[in-house]
Amino acid sequence: MENGMRTKYIEFTSEDSPEFIEAAMALREGRLVAFPTETVYGLGANALDSNAVRAIYDAKGRPADNPLIVHIADLEMLKPLVTEIKPDALKLISAYWPGPLTIILKKSGIVPEITTGGLDTVAVRMPDNFIALELIKKAGVPVAAPSANRSGKPSPTMAKHVLEDLDGRISYIIDGGPCKVGVESTVVDMTVDPAIILRPGGITPEMIERVIGRVELDKSILGKKAVDRPRAPGMKYRHYAPRAEVYVVSGSSEDIAAWLRSAVSEDEKSGKKSVILAAKEHIQEYGLEHAVSYGSINNASEIASNIFRLFRECDRMGTEKIYVEAIPREGIGLAVMNRIEKAAGGRIIHAGK
Ligand code: AMP
Ligand code: MG
């Protein structure tokens, strides 16, 4: 897509407003529309229209082998996209849709190769957001939608983040306020047995196991080195990253605090602009001039909803180094740690060792 097109910014008021209907029609006809979901803002295109989908890759600068998630508004929309829906997949769908769970199934012939990055499988989800569901319903087509950021940048959790990255590259942005969850959906591959979680997200492994029994975690999630041919192709790229260097700092609270205090004092001496993103319970350890709260250590959901916004705010302040206190990989904490580690691109510090 040509840079320099006009991007129409719509503040959502009602699903019956003329501009909302205009955006839905444009989406159906092959234009790009960014819209809120419960996870992050998505950049939507008609998933069945190869040219429209190609425009997503162009606008984002996204590598062509990184497949897209297809968003639907009801189960009737799912059937034509896939060859079959096995009982376990159906169980997950009834338990967690609409919601932050993406399911990978064998694709049918109507889904263009470009939508799935050349794979014979398709990733599908039903978002738990009124505006997203109304937009898809009105467009009347399944909507391919990756996160609405330039490739590699932190995902947008507010409409203004989309504007920062994509103004002049897409046709519409629908502002529906901040996203509730703040990290992307869980991606689970249901074409294999046992099922494998390829990306952790808002639906935790425990929540999936409760419904279908044993599920595996892809090695890339467990902090191991990525395999040559990752199962979720997108996960091999550096991701979610602000301009600043990101460091994840783990260890006991005392070791983390000691390491961080000495790191920021050295940065201060050498004139480096650095910031600590820490639990609100720990801020006083570092002082307000060095640290910003990402939420309570006892509330990983709160941290999830803040982390991408904080990365972007650090960029705006011209921060050169961001130190992030690690959190336990429990519940949605697994997804938060996955995003922070990707943003760090290997800068992982074990304090006290
Ligand atoms: P994004 O839309 O930017 O949140 O990224 C979508 C994620 O889903 C990426 O990590 C993709 O690699 C993954 N994904 C999408 N479709 C498939 C598929 N058919 N098989 C495996 N992973 C997929
Ligand atoms: Mg993304």
C-alpha cells in the first residue's frame, strides 16, 4: 500500500453510525481497517481476498511467511474455512469463544495461501469485543487481522498506537478505547495429538487442559532456543520490541533489586537514559526517578494490560535501556514473560548468579 493515503479515524459511537457502516463495507471490499479486540488492536482485511491480505503485509512490513489469524463473528463463518472440526476443538470453542484463544485447523480451499503464509492450516478466532464482532458481522466476511503495529514493534493496545505506526498506510482506524487483555491470543495447534500451544496468551495452559486434557507447550515458549522451522512461523522473529534495548532481570527479589540499583547508577554515570519497569510493590527500592510501575506483582493480568503501552511510552521519552523485572510464569504471566523475552531478544539476566 502506498504511504500517503488518508487514514480515516473513527471514534466508535454506535454500530449503526454511518461511518462505522462505511468502514465495514470498505473492509468487505478489500480495504484495511484497524479495530479493537479484547487482546490488542487488529489490522483487518477480507481474509478471502488475496489482494486485501497482501496489503496487510505491505502496511505492516510483515514477512510473507508469517501467517495471519482469521477472525470470525459466529460459528457459521468457521465451517467453510476448514476441512473438519474434531470434538476437542469443538470443546475448546464452546468453552472459550468468543475469547483470546486462536485455534489452528486444516484449511479448506477457499482460504488463500497468502492468508496462511503458504501453510495448509488456518488459525481462527472469535474475538470477545463488541466492536470487533459487529464489524465482522457487518462486513459479512472472515477478517484476517494481525496486530495493527509495524512489524517488530510492540502491539498496539490503544488506537493512538495504531495511528503512530500506520497513519497514511491504512484506510480506517476505529477507536474503541484501550484493550482489556493487552497481550495477544493463545495459539493452539489442534491438527496434532496431543494439541500444542504455539504461543501463550490470555487463555492459560491450565484453562486448556481443564477442557481437553493434556496439552504440550512449544519449546520456544519454555525459553529454549527456537527450532529451525518453528511451528508458529511468526515466533522466530524479534518481536514486540521498542527502540530501546530491553533487558529481562530474574532472580530473588533481593538479587534483582541489588542488580538493578547498580545498573541504573552506572547508566546515570555514563549518561545512558534507562528505566526500570517493576512491580508497584518494588518501586520504592529504586526511586521514582528510575522506575515505573507495570502493576502489582500479585496481578499478572494488570501487568499484561500495561506492558506494551509502557514500552511505547519509553520510546517516546527517548529511553535507551529498559530493565524489566521478571514475573512468575504462572497463568497469564507465561504470556507476559514470553512477550518481554521476545522484546529482549536474548538479553536475559540472572541476578545473583
Ligand atoms: P499476530 O497476528 O501478529 O498476532 O501473529 C499471529 C500468530 O499466529 C503468529 O505467531 C503466527 O505464526 C501464528 N499462526 C497463524 N497461523 C498459523 C498457522 N496456520 N500455523 C501456525 N501458526 C500460525
Ligand atoms: Mg503481531
